[in-house]
Amino acid sequence: MLAFVAFAFIVLFFTILVLIGKTNELSEDVAGKGMNYDSKSKWNGYFLLAFVILFFISIVYQVKLLAPIMIPKSASYHGDKTDNLFYVTLFFMTIVFILTQFALFYFGYRYNQGMNKKALFYSHNNKLEVIGTVIPAIVLAVLVVMGMRVWFQIFDVESRDKNAMVIEMTGKQFQWMARYPGPDGKFGHRIQDTAHITPTNELGIDWTDANSHDDFFADKLVFIKDKPVLVKLGALDVIHSFYLPHFRVKMDCVPGIPTQFYFTPKYTTEEMRDYLKDLPWWQTINPETGEPRWKTFKYELACAEICGRSHYGMQKEVVVVKDQAAYDEWVKKQTPIYVAPAAAAPADSTKTADGGGISGGGKTEDNGKKVVSELTGGTTHRSSK
């Protein structure tokens, strides 16, 4: 409501300014003074020059004000490369922006209308056109090549560690479903048909597959420092976007189309807090917790694709532990989906009340053709009549 009132006030303010200007012009016409366009054009030139100067001063001020609260350094190895690419691109774009915007407003000041001024007809300049074409082309080509190199390095499937941690993330309105393999390190199969996808088994996990018996859902994401992670992504309803800002990870989750992202965490949560505690803004007290901001810092997962009214609520905490032992200790505390109560995590409605075993038959095919595809970890079977 406050934003709407502020917007309405701004619109009303500028409307009043326009009406005042119109009233002034009409009063001059009625008085027979006529319109002194030279004088007004000269003043417009002064205003344009003042505006561009104040504009650049405000940019410098905002950078100084907001830079300390910008997202901290990358917490993944590939993030250093994308950050470097961003800064190089920003450098060239800043130069172009300053030159073009200053020229735009300066020309308005320098070449304002005047009775004693005569325009020069200047059709073209071959040398200037060549320079204005070649230099931007070279800069853009360099940026494109740099971007492609980083892209191919990040998505180089052949160089990936075969022993990487694999996590399955599924987005739905309005939550993330984080599925981890149990101690065996293997996902159970998922079968996409009406016999397996139910309100209590939204992923269609095949409980006849023993590998699924130790899989578990996690209320937060846990990674291991320096251990590669392969996140396999999917969606149940609309497009979501898996976004780990601190790790420079972003990938869309599209219904029916499996996607994935591979990266390696660089800093544990505690190491990032140790880094932030030396930065002035992070030393300030958070009024919500009463503690320095660095003490309550958390990595986070968010959805970067507007997916509905509660899009903002699709968040999860992300924790990076120091070694495999710390991760294994966390895994031991998790309850497998196979034995978890339905209220605690999605579970198959065909399971018995105590969570053990399968009842109601183990139908995996619906008298149709089995189509096998690698979808988010385990093999997915899709029945079709």
C-alpha cells in the first residue's frame, strides 16, 4: 500500500509540474509576449548539464553506500570465474555508459537552440564509422569468448568427478523437496504413473527398489567443503529456478525436462562467517537478533523464478561442513522416507501404518510400454498405454 501511495504521489507531482508549465505558456501567449525559445532552450541546456552531473554523483554515492551490503565473495570455485567475467564486463560497460550518457546530456547543453547558431550538415565520416564499428566488435568478441570459455568449463561433463555427491531437488508451489541418497549412496527408482504418484508420494518413488529404503528428505541442504556436488533438478507444477546466490549457482527447474548443475563448495559456513566478521557492515548489530550480522550468517537456497503468490517463501538453509565425517554424522540423524510418518515427509500411501514393508501390491507397470530415462538420480519408469 505504501509503495502504491508513493507511486501515485510521484505521478501527481510530475502532472502538476506539466500543468504549471502549460499554464505559464498560455499566460505568456495571452499577454502577447510570445515564446522566447532561445532563452528556454538555454535554460534547458543548463538543467541537462546539472542533471547529468548530479546523476553521476548519486551513482558514486550509492555505490559507496550499498557496496558493503552486496553479496560476499563466491563460496564455490567456479563462482570466482563468473565473478571475474562479471567484473570485466562491468568495466567495459561502465566506460561506454559514462561516455554515452555524458555526451547525450552535454550535446543538449552545448548545441541548444539559438537565433545566431547555424547547424552544420555532416553526412558521414568513414574513419569515424570504422573506429565506431571495429572497437565495439573487438570488445564484444572478447567478452563472448571469455563467456564461452567459462560456460564450457562449468558444464564440461567429461571432467566431472565420478564420485561427486548427488542430490535431487524438486520444486513445487511453494517449497523445495530435497532428496538425498542414504548411506548406500544410491537413489531408489522413481516411476511416473498413477499407481505410484500419489498425494503422499509425489515423486513416484518405487518402494520395491531396496535402494529407496534409506533415501531421505532434508529440511536443509548440506554440502561438504571441496567435495563436488551434482544437483539434479526437476519441477512438479510450474517453472522454478534453483538459486544459490553465494555459490553463483542458478538453473531452471522445468516440469518434464531434467536439468542439473555441478559445482564444488569452497568455504564452510563457519569459514565464511570468519571472513565476514572483519567487514564493517557485518559487524553491525542485527536488530532482529541483537547479534552481529556475521554471527547469524547463513547460506541460502531461493527460487529465482516468479512461480506464484508465495514465491518468496521458497527458501532453504544451506550448510557447508568441513569434512565427510561431519556429513556422515548429519546423515545418521535423518529419518528415511521409507520409515518416516506421512506427516513428517512425503511417503507412499501403499506402505503399512508402521512404515515398514509394502502392502496393496507392488504394481510397477500399467499394462503398458516401459520407457526408461535417467531422471534426477534414480531410473524413472514411465508407463504409457
